[in-house]
Amino acid sequence: MDSPYENSDFVRSKLNSGEHRDVIGGLWDEVGKWQFNLLKKAGLKPRHRLVDVGCGSLRGGVHFIPYLERGNYFGTDINGSLVEAGLNNELSPDDRNRVPSENFCVSDDFSFNFEDVNFDYAIAVSLFTHLSRNKIEMCLSQLRPKMNASHGRFLATFFLPKEGAPTFGRHPQKSGIHTFSWHDPFHYTVQTIEDMASNTGWKVESVEDLGHPRGQIVVMFSVNQKVGEGMMKPEIDPSGTRRRFDKLFLSVGSMKAGTTWLHQQLAGHPEIYFSPEKEIHYFADPHAKSYMSLEGRISRYQRVVGNLKAERMNPHVQRNLAWYATRYLAPVVDDDWYYSLFDDRPPQKKNASYPADFSNLYAVMDDADWSRVLGLADDVRVIYTMRHPGKRLWSNFKFSYEFSGQGHVLESLSEADYAAFFDDPGTKSHADYASIIESLHRNLSDAAVQLLFFENMRQEPLQTLRLIESFLEIPEHSYREQALQRKVNPSSAIEVPAYFAERADEICVNQIAQLQKLGVSVPEDWHKPLSSALGN
């Protein structure tokens, strides 16, 4: 829920107290007269048709309805009771007769359900300041096909962040309130507003401070009649529902099997685009609740900011920080949120074929999760990387301690600590390569799944990347030799304990047998016991 205005109980309590004017923000007379004069100066005439987006209790409507010809005022709002309060308490009988009931639409998804109407003007005052970017783009996409394409204009008010300050954070406005990049009341940069317009088939004609009583600026949008040119995918169709991705590239693990190295190499390919956050984990709910919560996402953002160094601050880093603040930290996590993560692409990635998302948690998704994935893209391609089961388990075990700052205790752990690791349901599910492969082939075609081995990646890195390029049907890219040989996130060299090696060897023997039943041949190194494979 972006705003308290979406809370029907909150609105109802205000209406019961006779506060239909105050519930929409107060300044009834000042803002109402201001928006009326704003549109008149913009060219509004009595003959024009106007839609008041977020009309509420008719703060603007009381001025527009008597001015426009009968039937030319239209209003939409999320709260029907608020509109009724305006009609019953603010309009004279004559004015009520000037606006038919069918000229009002109550909707929580910006459905402009007016038949055979093209609007000359639209206005949204103090609405987008309460909405996340996803909701604003939904409104823009829904409204566009209802506008007169040749001369239709949409005027909307926004808060801007303080000039020269980073997008993220808390910004004071001249009205005395503070705005935020991640929750209501929102502020947006001019660049972000222009991106929203571009994504949904609009152009920004002007951005001006025109004296809004609370200091909001006015953006005038016009219909972009060259919709196909320069619009970043995924586009939004006229019904307001985002179109499916044409293509989507996923890596589903395994942990400590080279996926970070693959990410670093493939991020440079012009046909593949990763969001600034490598592991989104969106489809892995409920396995990823700690990641998908706002608190979890803020924690990841804070980690990114905490690793910043002043000498590395550049336009690329600034763009990534803005992405975290305006996209990743949006309060509502849904399919629109996921789509939006891939919208703000740098120029060199505008035409990339594949949005890419690497998450080891996707390996343990069930059939319902995969059905959800397939519902969002026409062509889903998935790679799954495996490694000697024992080596991967030992590396993962060490890394879990080192990542949490407990690496110093690794050589003093007991068999009970090792047993707890092996008995953990997460360890078991991620170690069951065969079941994961069966799930992939049950939900995806053979042509949509590519199995990889960490051992081949280390021995022949370029050939592995060529295999992926062929799998994705994209041109070969030139990779830097030095980067190809780089090791990523190596764990410390500690001799594997006998108990750990024994448990790991049991898993390895079992997995080799299960994989052979599926017709999967494993690297020769897998047949060695863990202690021997590690050179202990």
C-alpha cells in the first residue's frame, strides 16, 4: 500500500467525521482554484473534455464542472465514497446535473473505463507524490490510449529532490514536509520522470514551478506518437498490464559453483542485461522472504553504500545508486516491480536481448514457482551449474562462516557443527542435483535448459562462455583474458575434517548414481573422494 488514501477504513473514518476536504490534503480553496487556473492558462476551453485523475471529493471538480460544457468533466479515484462525498456536499443541484454518473470511474488500477471518449486534457494534482513509480507508470500507460493523440495534454504535479543532492534519502521541501525516494510522500528526479514517460508512450513537454501551494512542480506530458522508437522493454500495453518479456535468462545455481564468475563475464555481453543487484531472488518466495522484505532490501542497499569509496564515485555508480533508491526499494513488490528492475538500462544495453537474473534459490523452486516464471516471458532460458558435490559443500560451508565474520572458528568446530550443516534442509535440497534437474526438465523444454560444470568452467573458461552464447543464440563476445582466469570469492585453504569428508563422499556417490540414471555424465574428478580431490 503506497498511501493511506488506499486504506478504505482510514478514508471512511475521515468521512464519518465530516472531513472529506481534509482527507485529500487540505488547502481546499487554494489548491482547487490553483489547478483550475493552471489548466485555463494551458488552454482548457469549455468545449474540451477533461479527466481529473485522483479527483477525490472534487476539490478541482467544483471549479471545472460549471466551466466545462455539460458532460465534459470526468473523474477517477480509488475511493468511491470520497467521490460521493464531493457530489453530495460540494456541488449544487445544477452542477450535479452537468456531470452524469457514468462520468466517474472508481478503480484501484487506473482503469479509465469510459466508452468512446478521447480526452483533450488530463490533470493529476498531488497524486503522484503519494505513488510509487510502478503505480505512476501504470497510470500513464492506462491513460495514454484515452488521450487525443494530436493535441492531448496531461498535467501532473511532483516533488523534486533538492537540486544537486543524491536521489536517495530524505529531502526537505519548501512547504516544510520531507519527501523520500522509497515511501510516501515521494520525490522523483526530472530524469526519472522522463524515463517513466518514455517507458509508457509519453513525452515530457515542460517541467515548471508554477506556484503550487505546497511547492510541487508541474510536468506537462504529451502523447508520443512514435511509441516504438526508444521505448525500453518491457513495454506496457494499453490495458495497463505489462507485456511479457520477450526473453528472460536465469541462472539457478549452484552455490559456490562459479555463478559469480559467470555473472562477471556475461555482464559485459551487449545482448545480456543484469540489474545492479545480482541476486534478486524474486521468484523464490517463500524461500526468500528475508530478501524480499523491505527491511531485507534496505539491508542490501546499505551494504552497497557501505562499500562505496569516494574515488570510485562516477556516473555509473550514481546511476546504480539511483536504481536502488527508486526501483529496488519500491514499497510494493510484485510483477510490475520485477519488470521495472530492468527498465533503466544504460545506453549500451538499451537493445540487449536478455534481461538476466542469477539466483541460487531458484534451484529449489516448485512447479507453481516455475509456472509463475513462464507466465512472465515468452522465451525463458535457464543454466544450472554443478560442481564436485563434496568440494562444493566444503567451499559453501567455509564461505558461510567467513561471510558472517566467523572464519576464525573454522578450525575449532566439532562434528556436531558439521552434522548440523549436513542435516539442514537447505543443504540437502541444494545438494540434490538430480532432483533439481528433474524439476527443470519437468517445467521447461530440453532446449531451454543448459547444464554446466564448474570443472569445465575452470579448465576451459572461454569454451564455457561460447557454449552459453550458443545456447542463448547470441553473437560471440570478446572477453578479457585476465578476467577469464580470475578466481572469485575463494575460500580459505583449510584441511577438510574426516567426518565432513565422509558425509560429503556419501552424497557424492549418491548423486553420481542419480545423475547417471538421468543420462548426465559427470567430470572425472567427481569420482575421487573429497580428501583426495582436494589434495589433502
